[in-house]
Amino acid sequence: MLFARLDTEVAQSNERLREVMKRVDAANPDAEALVQRETEYHALNARLDRLNLAQLGLVFGRIDVADPEAENPVPGRPGMDRRYIGRMGLDAREEGYRTLLLDWRAPMARPFYLATTAQPEGVTVRRHIRTSGRTVTGVDDERLSVSPTDGPASGTRSGVGSESALLSVLTAPRTGHMADIVETIQREQDEIIRDRTRGVMVVEGGPGTGKTAVALHRVAWLLYTWREQLAATGVLIIGPNRTFLDYISRVLPELGETGVVLSTIGELYPGVTPTATDSLLTREIKGSEEMVPILAEAVKAHQTLPDAPVVLKVEGIELTLTPAMVKKARTRARRSRRPHNLAQPVFRDHLLAQLAEQLAERIGSDPLGGRNLLGGGDIAQLHEDLEEERAVVDVVDAYWPLLDPESVLDGLLTDESAIAVAAADYDDETRRALFREAGSPWTTSDAALLDELAERLGMPDPESAREAAERKWREQVEDAQDALDILSSSPSSDLDDGFEAEILSAHDVIDAETLAERQRIRDTRTTAERARMDHTWAYGHVIVDEAQELSPMEWRMVMRRCPSRWMTLVGDTAQTGSPAGVDSWTESLAPYVHSRFHRHELTVNYRTPRDIADVADALLPIIAPGHTPATAIRDTGQGVRFLAAGTDLATVAGELAERDPERTSVIIAPDDGQVPGSTTVAGVKGLEFDHVIILDPAGIVEQSPQGWQDLYVAYTRATQSLTVIGRPPHGNSIVG
């Protein structure tokens, strides 16, 4: 019945879409009608996406719960409401919108997740429904409490690890994409997902506690609860790497949400895609907040002075521009406290004022020694006239040029003398670490620096840039029309050839391509599409996964995108691998919210089997003294294998593939590129695999100051088995 109703809604939406596409006359489109059509077209497509994706496990649960105003009474059990839980809500409109299927995010669906035998929340029976396509493949009932009409409770389970629906998910083979946990959200997870905090919320938890899943389901819940607000401002999710983003990319669409921006921290600055990684020292320096004054000096280096007086010729009259005049204008511009590009008009006005006074003195001086013949109005006119002079425009551009972040940063990092000036207060090692050869690609660490420069330069948002281009185009039309008006004021009267005079308009002068571009409907992009390309966009909510990896400069970039500070930060400081990453949440967040952030902790490790968790947790006294490990809730019986250095890697990997062909495996090795087919710890951040092979654990530890944290991350990626090949790192008694 539910699928039949879903099919009807899909059919109706498709029919409406066909009607919308026919609405506008292509030969003579009306601009307003075209905008309305585009808006409805995108809304219908978004609805069809949600309807089609909801079919993947449309309904997955049912509860019988006490409710004196039951909408769907349980037969023979007065005061009990039967609620089906699914990925979207469906109503029977013909029955006064009676609820047939509850969206999992609706408040009335919450008992499905909260109820336990100790706290049943009024639920007597909870049913988990497993489906494949449109076929029910399994039903599992849990008796949580006893109502007066029930017999003795039976089939009761206790302990999160014993729930069959959850265990079925935990033991399933991993794929290249993360699965949602909408069917198996646990109580502590649900409390975080539905937390109504409107500030910064930090979600801590060890490996395998479901931090990422909780964050993604929180996004879906936020979009359901604050749909109107967040639809206009958008939601940003920042992940540690592109592989991770691909891994989680299906979760939100499967939960019915598609209008979310996914980005790595290195891709957050629009238009720049990093293709390289800096050395550890360079990453630490670029991530440090000490880059703020260095970048400020790099910008100031473009606010130059002439070495000697400059002679300008204005309509045959020579004017002398002295270094002192330029310095005075520069001082005024700097005191304005405006970003560099926005301060250029201040610089120009003060420079022109000095030149206008000089010009007035030249042309208005009284030969008899009296007062200057030019008054204040005349000097103001000279000021305006000078503004149009090419020589003056060139001088302004020479000593206070308009800049862009890419050219400033590239010019700084590829010029040792520029670095020496901007980083004069720092040691030689720092200056050497910043330098790179000309033509080098952008790195992940550069994104935050470019964003800082965009702020310091005053780069416009895309909409402001579009409006400026529109104004320039209108000026072009007006100039063309003025020229034609002059021509038409003296028309030729020689029409003996019998043809009428051709009447031109401004639009005939401007090329057709430019005209067509201006007549095109400007922006039919979604909120997410517009936000992704706008470095000034203020998101309604921001999620940061693996937030412990952010450097101080990257925190500055992220905070600019969320001035409301409504954020969910997910991380674990025991897993910090970045040399400029987070040691303390309080320290990292203090510049932005002081101590005003809400903290949650996830305490159950769903991913890692106990035997593997024991090996990983033995590292905690080294990397996070006092850190309480999460509780692992299951065993696999496969154990942890430690093999000697020199063990044939291909043989080990082949044995795993032969024994478990349906499950995923990964080889994690030091970041030296010496092992074909392997990946680094950075490459598996946030990911999970059935079987993990770690090659040379000592090498992983020794390659970075955060090496022990990296090894901890590597140990905790496995859901089934862990194999460690190579010499143990010094100080780890478990591996020894």
C-alpha cells in the first residue's frame, strides 16, 4: 500500500514536470514566466529525487506505543497507536491526512530509537523490518514493556550488542560507500542527532563510535526541523579527504537530502583545487596563526613608493609626483582600515587631491602675485578631470594596484626576497620552508591562506561582481547611445538613392553575444551550487568531520563561513595527525566562542572487535593519557596477527581475498610510496574496511611527530581482522 502511494506521487510529479516544460513559448519567452518555470522545474526534480531515493528501504520499523489519541489504533488494544517508521512521511489525504508512514526525523518517531527495556517510553513492541527492493526479507520483534492486554513479556533482549538488527548491520561486508544507520540509531546517538543546541557542538568519540554517521543523520534531522531557514542558507559538510566524501556521498540522498555542500578543507576556497601536499614543517608553518601577519606584510609590500619624483604630463602641463605625496596618500588609505582593494579609492582620492592642488597652482596663479584665480569649485573639477587621465590612472595602479589572492600568494611563496620581507621576524628555517619553485601546484595548506588573503584584499562575492559587470554593461550601452545621438543630430540629407536612412540603436553597436548574455535569465542554480562558488557565503549550519585535523588558519576559514556559529564538530584528539591540528577543543575554539560550546561523548565502539580494540587502546597512554577508551561490543574470533618483517605481502593479501572474497581489504604503509597498492594513514581517515594489513608500523610512527596517533588510526580501521607486518615501534609493549 505504501509503495503504491509512492508510485502515485512519482507519477503525479512527472506529469506536472511535463506540464511545466510546455508552459513557456520558446520562440517568444517571457522573462518572468521563464523564471517561474525554472523555479518549479528545479523544485519538482528535487522532489522526484527524494521520492525515488526513499524507495531504498521505504519502511524499516514499527512501534506499538501508548497514546490516548491514537491515530492508527492497534486492533483490540485501546490506547495504543501503531506507527510505521520510514525514510519519508506519507499521509492519506482522503482521510484527513491520516499518517500512514512517519518520517524517522518526526518527533512521534523518536520512541523507536529511545525505547529500551529499562526505559520503554511507552513502547510495548518494536519491530525491525528488513527489505530488499519491495520484498520483506526479515522481521524482528522486541517486546519492551507489558500492557494490560499482553501476556508475559517474551523475547526480551538486553544490551546494545545483542540486538539482531544492529548486529546484522555491524557484521555486513563493507563496500566503497557508507551505509546510513537510520534503522539502528542508538539512544546516545539519537540524543546528539536531535540536540537543539544553536551554537557550537563538539561530538567526541573514539574510533568506531559512529561519529560520522551521527553527524550525517544530524544534518538530515536539522534540514527536516529547520527546513525553511536552512534551505535558504545551506549546510556545509567538511571532510578530511575526497575519498571520504565519496564514501559518505550516498548517505544524505538516501535520507532524502540532496542540497548539501560536501568539501574537503583544501577545496573550500572556490576555484582552486590542490594537487600537492606540503612537507610536515611547511604544513605546520602554514597552519599556524603566525601566517596572518606574514600575509599582511605580503599585501603591504604591494603598496609601494617611487624611488624618485615622477613627472606626469596632463594636457601639456607637467606635474611632479613626489615620494612624499604617494606616502601621504598611502598613509590615509591604510588608516581607513579597509581591505586593500577597497582602500584603493581612498588612496586615489588623496593622491588626486594633491595633484589637483598642484595643477591649480600652475594654471591659476596670479602673475601679479595675488590670490589664485581658481576657487574651490574649480579645483574640484580639476580633481574629476585628473581622474580620467591615463597617466594618473597608471600611477594609482602602480603604487596601489588591485590584487587577487592567487597572484599575491604565488608571488610570495615563489620569491625568496618577498618571503624575506614578509617573514622578516622569523628564522631562516621558517623562510626556507615557505619557499617553493615557480610553477608549483597549489597544496591543501594553501586554501586557508588564499581565503585569508581574499578577506584582507576585500574580494567581492560573485553576486556583487555580477552587479558590477551589469553596471559596466549599462554604461557601455549609454556610451554607445550617446555616440549615436551625436551622429543623428547631423543626419545626411542625401537620400537620392531612394532608400530610407538606416536608424541605429545602441544595441546595434554592442555585439550580439554580449547582448544575448545580458538577456539570459541569470541564476537558476540551487542554494548549494551558489554557496559552493562563493567564498563569502554564510552557511546556516556547518559540520566538520575529523575536526581535530584543522589548523588555526583553517579554523579561521571555517568560522568565516558560519558567522552564526551554529556548528557540529566531530572528532577525536587522540587521532590528530596534522602537525598544526587540535590538542584541546577549548584552546582551538576560544578565539571564536570562548568556552561557550556544548560537548557530547560517544562511548560505544561499534566498528572495532574487542581483540583489535585492545591492541589500539594500548597506545592511549602514549597519545592521550587519561583518555577513556570506548567500549567495544562484539567479537569476530579472527584475532590480530603480528608477522615478521619480510613476510610476503602478496601472499597475506591473497589469503585474505581467497578466504573472504566479498569483503574489503586495505594495505596501510608509511608515506614513502614504496609499496604498490598501499595507501597512507591520511588516505584512510574516516574510513573503515573489513580487513586491514599494516606494513612497517615503526615506519608509520617514525615518519611524523604525530606518528603514534597515525598508528592508532591505522589499527582502528578494521571491522573483522588486523594483520601487522614488520618491526614493532619502540615503546609499544603490545606489539612487542
